[in-house]
Amino acid sequence: MTSLRWLVLAAATLLAACATPHARRTDVLFWNQPQREAAFRAMQTHYASNVVRHGVAHPLPDGSPVEPQFADGSTLDAYMAARHVAGVMVVQDGRVRLQRYGLGATPDTRWTSFSVAKSFTSTLVGAALRDGSIHSLDDKVIRYIPELAAGAYRDVTVRQLLTMTSGVRWNEDYVDPRSDVAMMYEGARRPGVPLLVTYMAPLPREFAPGE
């Protein structure tokens, strides 16, 4: 399995598991606020999950404390409560200047990452580039995932994927049950091909790659 294909699988695992015995993957988009607050800290109880063990943790040192100032005189705690924020962290020059939790969360609370997965994926791409598993960021994606040659991704480079400038048409309307973000895991499986790749392969182009 090529490195980029493995990275697609890794990202898909972070977003949702390979099987959903309890709920459909798309259900998460339409949970109400109490459902989100309960489930985002325990996604493994709603979706089948893979465990990835971490290595040795290296806590960041504390920096000089900072407290946000709001024009209306309100506090960060009030802001977090009004917007249902589970955690806020400010890191500057490798030091933690603020760390605050809400919704009953603590530093030990698990919470679903959603788009944070993109940062992990890009880090893994850097490691694959260093190791030679990916030759160049300017390689076409289809060098590593040939199944994407059927649509607009055939002209997209690895670098354009990382910078989210593929130009491929994508509807990310979170209230539309027929949007791409809602439908990307609801399709027929092809043996040996990640379901996400099967969905992405025929997508058309909206803009030139790189724009």
C-alpha cells in the first residue's frame, strides 16, 4: 500500500470508523446540541473505532498567563458557556499561556478532532516525504491513488491537496443531507478501495487546480 493511500485511510479513520454498528456516519452532522455535548467526548461508543497508541507525552511548559479581554466586558468563561465550547488553549513559542475547559471537560477528556485530523495527516505526509515514500509534493495524486484518475483529481498534486486548492467541486453544507460532506461515506463499497476514494473519484472540477 503506498504511503498516500495509507494517509487517506488514516484520515478517514480519524473522521469516522470503517464500520458503523450503532449509527450512520452522517448522523453526526445533524445531532442537536445536547447530543453533541454528550457524544463528542465518547465517539467510540457511537461508531466502531480503531485504537492508535501514543508514545511518550512531553508536556509543554507554562508561559506567562494571558486572559482575553472582550469589548463588552464579558469573560472567557461566559463566552465559552454561550457558545458551548469544551476547551480553549493558547500556545505561544512552545509555552502554554492559557488552558480553560467547559461543558464539564478536563485535561483528560477525550474529544472528537474533526478537521484537526488534517494537521495530523499533513505531518504524516512530511514524514513520508522525508522517508522517500512520497517522491515530491508536486507529484500528481494519481501516482499514489490511481483510482482517482476517473475525475478531476487526476490533475491535482499532493501539494494542492495539502493546501486545499484542488479545485474539485465540493459541497460542505452541514445542514444539507445531500451535500458531499453528508454523502461521502454513504455509498457502495468496492473491494480493496477506501469508500472515501470511491466517492471522490468521479467528482468534477469547479476551479483550476491551485486556484
